[in-house]
Amino acid sequence: MTKHIFITGGVVSGLGKGITAASLAYLLKSRGYTVAMQKFDPYLNVDPGTMSPYQHGEVYVTDDGTETDLDLGHYERFAGVNCDRHSNYTSGKIYSSVIAREREGGYLGATVQMIPHITDEIKTAIRSAAKPGIDIVISEIGGTAGDIESLPFLEAVRQFKNEAGPCNAMVIHLTLVPYIKSVGEMKTKPSQQSVSILHNIGIFPDMLVCRTETAMEAEQRRKLSLFCNVPDEFVIEERDVQHSIYEVPQELAERGMDAKVLGLLKLPVNESHLDDWHELLNRVLHPERTCRIALVGKYAGLRDAYKSIFESFAHAGIALHTKVECDMLEAEELEADCSKLSGYDGILVPGGFGARGIAGKIAALQYARTHRMPCLGICLGLQCMVIEYARNVLGYADADSTEFNPETTHPVIDLMPDQRGIASKGGTMRLGAYPCTLVEGTRAAELYGQRQISERHRHRFEFNNAYRDTLAAAGLSISGISPDDTLVEMVELSDHPFYVGCQFHPEFKSRPFAPHPLFVGLVKASLKVRGER
Ligand code: GLN
């Protein structure tokens, strides 16, 4: 029978519930258990696909094309679990399926209510993750205890735990134990209050995980145990890590969290195998060299908007014993003057939507192309590479994407015919995994070391096939194509140290133990070119 772990949050948001959940999953997997993970988000959007990165950070895309919360990136990367459409549910998704069923007459004349209809739908969603062969499901409940919006989810957790019976489901409450400088003390009151909110709604957490700045003392632990009704040994400290999130699993393992969780679920505490992780952490903490990459984007200052890209650079760095320092540069600021880029070893132009910052991205790409600086263009980045080449090499002055200029006389990037006229915004993109064939003899084929690949997409616009031959004849090689030859997936310059564009998002598939070849390729080329300078 599958066991369930629910992770709730208290006091404030942003405590790193996703990293904690993913770290726990990794530790349980390293003791031989199969783990599935899912996240419940209390907002009303059906998925985060229509939300601005300012609201939500990156939208993470799974193989099956679900647009999800960025925490799912941590689940896939840290815990090595595969996520799908059962891995992320929002209130919007839950409510809309209940309402759709009501319209179809699916409730046989009943008054459709929060309890039991919404809570039943949530419990069905929880069960959907417990596929055959899965030993443990970890479900993260977004939001903070006390939020109006997360109440139906917490009520469903209460019911689920009660129905599952003792030792089959448990609740871990992640909370903050702040250090108050003026009194020189750590305070447990906010955690006591947030646990009492859970008690009021019938949830009695089995374990507290306390985010702290410094070491917790016995006195604080005793107080938390007493007031929160959690045995002392299940009050776990999760202190701020010094250098890297890759320290979290080790930190939690040292506190015995995974063994204690297994004890509470009455599962055998098998031997754990963490050697690979220790080696990985060692490489993160002791790099042999550094490499400086400029990320030319439009959400500078908002690292969450490019979360998977930063992680992919960390993975490439681990493989190459290199610390990759990736700075975000505001594309708009490069529009008039790109000289800032000379301080970097390589450039990455990420995906994005809308016209703001396009001129700066195109200027940065022209700089990279003409200064022979290694450069990777992702999705919108590839599209800007094509526009830049058409304008500055072919001389098509108004070449553009119809996303930015519907009147252009050279629509080098355009909607596919079947996309034109679609007015709906949610869920209408090319989403998820698509196969791609790499062209023999290209850098792309060399980097991947294989001809057939599968990568994840999230975009509406495509390379316009009417310009394929002209651009290729002018030197912009097409190195990746859909197997039916209809969609250009990759471009590159053969007479450049590294100038590669991809229509897909490689950052979603990079893993700590399996770095993505395009990121490794960019960092390698950047180190090489710097060495030659
Ligand atoms: N805005 C572009 C499109 O829709 C690129 C999207 C992206 O970079 N993810 O095609």
C-alpha cells in the first residue's frame, strides 16, 4: 500500500518547501523507495501558464506538456522523479473539473458543495499520484497555514489522513523559527501559532521542520514540542545552508529526517547510499575554475524567472569542475551599447514573450556573432538569432517575428497556419516533449552524440519555412528538424566557436547527474575561448 506524506507551510511563504520536499524524496529514494511527488497550488488559475514570471517565476514544463509550478523542477532535478499532469493541481483545475461535471449532470441532483465535492476531487487528485509500484507519495500543499485559499486542500488532507489510518499518512509542517537580534533569541511563538491554526482544523502535524538561521537550542526544541504537540525527536532543524541548495539533502540526512519519517510510516529503514551526492556536493563547493556567463533577459533581478537555466549551469559546472557565474543583464540596457558583454566568457539568450527587450537581445546576439563569443539561444533566443541574421547578414531590414511586428515584409518567425486565428491564450502553445532529428556533421549532433532526441517545448511561433533555404545558403545552418521535416528545431553557425539556437527548452531536462549537452557545450566553449584570448 502506498504511504502518503503531506508537507504544509507555516508563518511565511518562501521557506523552501519545494527544496525540502525534493530533498526528502531524494533521501527516501536513496534508501530504496520509489517516490512520486505532487504540488497543490491554491490559486484560481487553471495552471501557471498564463501568469507573468513576476507573479510566479518560471513556468516549468513536463514531458506530457503540463505547465507547472517551478517546484516541480526541483522534484525532477533533486529527486529524479518524473512529473506529469497528476503532479500539479491548482484550485482552478480542481474547481473547473467539479463545475464541468455539474454542468454535465454528473452529481445526480445533489447540491454541489465544498465538502464533499471539492474535497473529494482533491483526494482523487492525491490518489492519482499513487500509481502501482509507488511506495511513497509526497504532496506539497502550497501557501501558508491560515490562508483562506488553502483551506479546502488542508481539509482534504485531514480527511485523507483519517481515512488512510495510522502510519499510512503523515503531515510535516515546515515553519520558521526566527532569530530576533534585539533580544538575541530565537522565537518559537510564530510556529506555535501556525501549528495551532492546523490543530483548529483537525490536522495534527507528525513532524516539524524548522527553518532557522543558527543552531536551535534544547530550550526551543522543548517549547516547540510542548506547544505544538510533536515529540521532541520529530522537531527537526533545517538551518540555512552556507553555499548551495545542494547542501540541503545532506543537512536533513544528518538530522535523521528520512529515517524518522520511515519510522513514523512504519517502513524499514534500509541502508542509504549518498556517496554520489557527497561527490556532487564536493564538486559544487570546490570548483577548479570559474566561467562568467551573461544571461540577457527581461526579468533581470528576478532569478526565479530563469530558475531551470541557473540550475542547468550548475549541472554543467559540476560536470566540468567549474563554478559558472551567471549574471542577469537587462536586455533593454544593451540596446544602445553592448560593451558590458566584453566582461563575460559566454552569452545565453533565454525564452520569453512580448516585444520588450527584443532590440537588446538582437544587439547582444549580433555582438556574440561578430565577436565570436560563445552563445546559446533558447526558444525566443533562437527566434532572435534568426531575426538578427536575416536583418544584418541578409539585409532584410524589417525582418521580424509576427509576434512583434505583424506587418513585417520578412516574417522569418511566424505562427504555423493551424495556429492563426486562435484567440484563446491558455494551453494553446506547442507544449511538452517533441522528437527532433539532428543533422549529421553539425555541432548539435556532436554535442548530443546521437541523432534522435526529445526535448520540451513551450511556444506559439516557429521558424518560417519560406526562409529556410535563403538563411541556410547565407550560413545559418539548420542542425535540428522535426522528424517529418516540417519544423526547424535547431540552428547554428559552423564558422563560429559556439553559436547555437534551439526552439525547445533544454533547461527543463538538465539534471545534476546528467547535465544537458547544450549547457555543457556552451560552458566548455566559453572556457576555451577565454583561454585563447
Ligand atoms: N514568444 C515566443 C513564442 O511564443 C517564444 C516563446 C518562448 O521563448 N518560450 O513562440
